[in-house]
Amino acid sequence: MKKILYLCITTLLATSCGSRQSNGSDISADEFFQSADSVLAHSDEYSDTIEIRYAKGLKVDYQADGIHVEISNPDPKAKMKKSEEFIIKQPSKRFICTTALQLGNFEVLGLEDMIVGMNSLKNLFSPKMKTQMQDGSTVKIGKEGNFDLEAVIASQPDYIFVSASKHGGFEALKECGIPIIPHHGYKETNPLGQAEWIKLIGLLTGEPRRANAVFDDIEKKYLKLKSEVESLYADGRSEKMPTVVSGRQLRDGWYIVGGKSYMAQIFKDAGAKYIMDDNEESGGTTLDFEAVYAKGIHADFWQTDGTFDGEFTLQTLAEEDERYATMDAFKKKQVLFCNLSHTPYRELAGVQPHLLLADFVKAFHPELLPNYNPKYYKLCK
């Protein structure tokens, strides 16, 4: 009887421990991505100590007088390489964001209510932020070069986040006497490094467990899917790696993502060869149309994005330039487009690299994610 009771208890414990999917190792990536379990609901189970493992622009050091944070621009070609340091002595609850991605950092942590000021975004997707702006709990502070300093001061922020890519107006913000923190997350070339900047928000808000819980979920799903892609080639289930070209003609040339960029790493981790992987740029860059066309005409897939009212189709693309219709990816109907007018890409893609990776794996290796519905990049019809 005791033996039977012991076995029942052991089985019950094993079942309850496994139901949380603590590491995802015992299920497929497709099942892992279908999980509806809220990591925020279990954030109290995570460590209250922040450790930085991927982000090159963040350093955290716990000392007796507070949490020492060092921020630098991780872009290898950045003109301003000087790092900035500050000490967190107590949590803060009032912040101003000046970019969509900064908003996204708060959004994935469920901390939008701590944003008391936002710049004027053309496309705002966060339902909670829309409500806060409507009821006045979050105020509009204008744009770079034309900030409403009275609104900034009246919102009484503890910190103002700024972006290295934005210029103009930040000197005026400094004159308000409010501490400014540069947010360089979008400059990280490692997708997990970019998402890891949510840990900075966790530190500043006194919510490190929440940040660790969310990042842990992102990291596990990303690495699980990346591992399954690698296994496709390791065990011979897939032999030929698909190729992918990016971007399209914009004004003076063909705009592509650089060969050392965040997106190029996503392509690689999704099991594709980027035809411009010899390019040394870590961000986006513009090349001669013919140079990209010659290398990309036979690429299996094509990634591009833009703002478009309505549905962006292959016909829409062909109408931009008739040469596009001669490309193999176009003929195979393997053009992946992200409509920035319809998706919260600018807000959330940087802090949801696991979903961005899944979008491309769904296209490159659909057998791995039969039940996944793409969030950002979808095949054009």
C-alpha cells in the first residue's frame, strides 16, 4: 500500500512539474509556441538579480551603494562610443519614452502605466497606451526638435529615454534637469541581445523578477526553435539551405539589411543563407539596384517591409518595378512582407525575436511549425 501511495505521489509531482513547461526541452517548438501560459503570472518564481548575457551595450554591477549600470552603444561603427554610468538606489515609477521600441520594452513587461509621457508616434498599436493618452495619464511631448517642454516638466518623470539615432531637441530636455538614459537596444546585432534590454526596465522599475521571467520565455523559445532548425541539417532531413534577399528600391538605391545586422542573424538562425552576408554593415544600407538584383534574382525567398494601406500583394510589388516580377522568389510566391501600418513591428519586434524567428522558420521550414500563425512577416498573395 505504501509503495502504491509513493508511486502515486511521485507521478503527481512529475506531472505537476512538467505542466509548466519549465524549459521546453520535452516538447516540440511548435507546441512550445502554442503555449498560452502567462509567464508574468509566475514571475515571483524568478530571481530578483539581473544578469546580462547577450546585450553588449549593457553592464550591471551590484554594489553596496546601489546597482551600477553602464550603458554604451553596441554598434561597432558608432561615432559616439563613450559609455554612460548611473546608480539605481531605489525603484522609479515615472518615465518618458521617445521611440516605439522603448514603449515596447514596457509593454512586454505589462508596465505601460509607468509611462507618463510619449513622443507623437504616427502608428501607435498598444491598446493600453492609447487609453492612457486618451484619459491624460500619459501626455504627448511632441517630437525631436520640437518637444513641449512644459508638458515634459508637468508629467514629472523620473527618467527620459532617448535614442542614439534621433537628433535634435535632447539638449533642451537636459535643461529640464531630468535624468536622460540612452536606450541602445535596437543597435544590438544579436536578436536576444536586443530583447535583453528589457532587463534595464526591470532594474529601473524595481521589477527584476518580471524582466527575468519574460526574457527567460523569449530566450527558451528562440533557442529551442533555432536548435530544431540546426537539427534539420545535422540529421540530413534538409540538405539545401534556402537563400534570401532583402529590401527593395527606395529612392536612390536598393535598401538592404546589412550582412552583420540583427535581421541577417535572424535569417541565419532560421536556416537560410542571406545573399548579402558578405556585407559588413550592422544596420541597413543602400546599394546600387543592379548589384542587388544580380545577386538576388535567383534567391528562394525575399524579405521586405513598408507602410501600405490595404493588402500588399505580389501585383503591388510588380507595379513598383517590373523587374521584380522576374525574380525567382516572386515567381515562387515566396515574398515575405511586413506591413508596418498593420502590425506593431516597431513597438514589439525588437523584444519578440522568438516570434520574428518563427515567422521566417514558418516560411523556410514550415514542417517545424505547422500550427504557427506568423505575426509580422507573411507571404504575399
